[in-house]
Amino acid sequence: MPQIEDVILAPANGAYFYDDQAAIRAGVDHDGFAYSGAPMTEGFSQIRMPSSALSVGLCLSDGAVVWGDMVSVQYSGAAGRDPLFNQEKIAQICRDTVIPKVIGRDCADVADNCAVCFEADGDTHIPMAIRYGFSQALLGAAAYAQKCTITEVVCDIFDQPLPAARIPIFSQSGDERKLNVDKMILKQVDVLPHGLINSREKFGSGGETFLDYIRWVAARIGELGQPGYKPVLHFDLYGWIGLGHSRDPIEVAAFMAKCADAVPGFELLIESPVDYGDRAEQIDKYAALVAQLDRLGTTARVVADEHCNNLDDVRDFCDARAAHIIQVKTPDVGSLLDTARALAYAKERGIGAYSGGTSAETDLSARICVHVALAMQASMMLAKPGMGVDEGVCIVGNEQNRALAQLQHKLSKQAH
């Protein structure tokens, strides 16, 4: 079995941008694709900044190099997340703390490798971006060494059966909130459109602009969709029911039920309806919101994102039933083994397990995440990276189809 002989780092680009959520919520104006005004979140030199990444290559004893990408999320530094990604700082922590631990290790021991490499070294916190990228590379190295897919490696670690079913794909529109919906409908995406409802302009006074948009999406599906096409409607509100309507869980539930009534026949998911400002209150109020929605008997469902970052957060949200669906936001969770654990935990408790992520990721991180989502049979997974629809649907959809075809081929050969 090959061992890890060396590690190389290479600068990389994320597919989208980092955005200062606090400044955008405060009401700054668009200036073309940029935003005008001063940033409010530490680390941002401007409100919208190109996303960056850092590739990590594990140099194996047989000459192969296996890669992963260290990246952070679009809204870095918000809602308890790690601060804005900084290539130089991340590279220094890798060289000082992580790389010395990984050199000489056997490729097959993924769980042990992750446990050793991500262990705190004195006061040095290992950023989630590092855990994310190194776990990708470590999983890839194990798959390479065992001549199998990453899906099979994850299934083996977590004692899961090899998957045969396809995972529904969720696509996000970015600010092209109508043009990109047309793309999604024509491509028959399973879950759409995200909508990026991150400002008062998009939510409207009391929510009427958002309601109009929901109705338009449903009508457009009827106009452009193939017979029988009925995607799940999923909108991310970035807390705007709380900012533009009410923070009271009973009133939030009533508004969400009104949204569901506006699009009869569709399953409606509302992500981040309110941001209550801290983890404890988010869990408490979301649990009350879920209970009220269940009492109303509405088809509207809550998706948790803000303040639900790492594995412990996911577990606590699930234990409190503080969501109908949990977004396991992969760069915020860190190690992809923790993503697998989070997805399994949600499923065990009857909570929807959404394998998410961010538009700011890379093609490589997105492809590797597909294998974890497949192995753990997530409820759905994000089409990523980017906000252009086509690229994310292509990258994630093709990787999923290739993996399933490869597994089916292997099983058919074994049967004969």
C-alpha cells in the first residue's frame, strides 16, 4: 500500500466570490456586479471579493499525486463560521502543523489519518478549510490505493451498502433569478431555484415581492416544463422573513404557510427564514417554528443553515428538531468524514440530510463531495460550484452518473 512521501501546495481559484453578508443585509447598493460601500466583516477589503482556494497534493511513494482543495464559503465570517479564507495564512498552518503529521502515513488509514492530522497542536486551531481539503485528498489517496471509487471508501468506513439510487440535485440561481430558472426547468433540475433572497429589494415590504417570485417560478415551470415535471421549490431567504416581516415563530410559520398556499401542488422548502443572531436562540426558535408548522399541517418546510456549521451543531439542531432539513455545509463542517457523520446523524433522527456547500468552491471539491453524498444517500445535494447553473449541474450530475455506472459495472462483474 503506498505511503504519503511529501505534500505540495498550489494556489487555486474558487468558482464564485466571497460576500460580506453583514454589509449586504445593511442595505448597500449594487454597482454592476460589485457592491458599493464599505465592508463590515473582518478580513474583507471590499464587500464582494473573488473566492480563492489552496490545492493540496499528496505525493505517494509510487509516484502518484492525489489532490484536494481547501476552500471556504461565500459568506465567510458570518453566523459563527471561520473567517475569510487567506491563502498565505492557510499555507503557513499547513506547513507548520498539518504536513509534518501526514508525511509517512499509509494511504489506506483514512479515519486515522484525519484524526491525527486535524488534532489541535497547542493553541493552533486547524481551520475547517484545511480539514476540508486534506480530507478530500486523503479519501482520494485511499481510493487510488484500493483501485476503487471514493464512494466505496466512504461506504466501507461507515458500513453502508453500495448505493444504487441517484441523489436529487439542487441548483442555485444567483442574481440571475429568472434567466437561470429557465435553465433549471429546461434541464429538469430536481430542486430549484435557491433565489438568493438576500436583500429588502428581493423580499419586498412585508414579503410581497418574494411571494410574487414564488408564484412566477411555479407558473414558469408550467410554461416550460415537460409533462409530469414537478421539482421541489427551495428558496434561501438569508433571514429576511425575520428582517422584513416578523421574528416570532408563530408569525413566521403563518407567513411560510401562506407561501406554500401560493404554490399548491409543490413541496416548498424555506432555508434560513430568520437569523436569530446566535446558536442557542437559533435552535430554540427554530424548534418552535418547526412545531408550529407541523401543527398548521402546511407543506412548507424549514431548512437550517445559519449557526448550523460543524458536526456538533448538526447534532444539536437534529436533537432539538430545529429543522425539517439540515444543510450539511461541507466547507463549514470541515473533514468530509464529519460530513458523512452529519448526514448519517440527520437521517437517523428523521431529519432531511442535505449535502450542501457553496458557490465559492472548486470543481474538484464539488466532485469529491458527490461521492460522500452518494455513499450516505443524502436527501439531496447542491449543484456546485458557481452560480451559473450549467457548470454546477454538469459537474455534480456527471460525477454522480459516472460513479453509479462504475459501481453498477463492478457489481455486474461480481455477479458473473
